[in-house]
Amino acid sequence: MKKVPERTCVVSHEKLPKNELIRIVNNKEQGVIVDLTGKVNGHGVYIKKDIDVLNKAKKSNILEKSLDTKIDCKVYEELENIINS
């Protein structure tokens, strides 16, 4: 039986399978981007695919603190579109 990789959501602190999370990366060349492949270089954090978790992240600036940089509102909009689709 193959082991399913798990990661921790930076907002809810739940351990979940990687496919239930979205990776956000702070990349030197591109800045903060949503990484759907899971392979982009840079410091990455994971967030649960849940609109309530995303709203909590926006309110408390958890992603900005974890990635140690300012996050553009376009990144939040992209995350919202991915969660709602």
C-alpha cells in the first residue's frame, strides 16, 4: 500500500493529504504565486481548499506572516477561484 503524502494547513493546522490542499509559494523571480503543480522552487505553505479557511487567512494575514512578504489581492482571488471551481 502506497503512503499518501500529508501536509499541514498553515491556517487550520490540520494534517491533510496533499491533494486536499493548495500550495502558495514565495519565489524570488515571480514573487508570491499559487503552485498547482507542487514543484515550483521557493518557500511554500499549504492552505486547505475551503472558503472559510481562505477568509480567515485574509483576515489574520497568516499567509503574509508565513511567507514573510506582502501578498497581492490577485493571489487571494486566484485561490478563491480554485476553491470555488
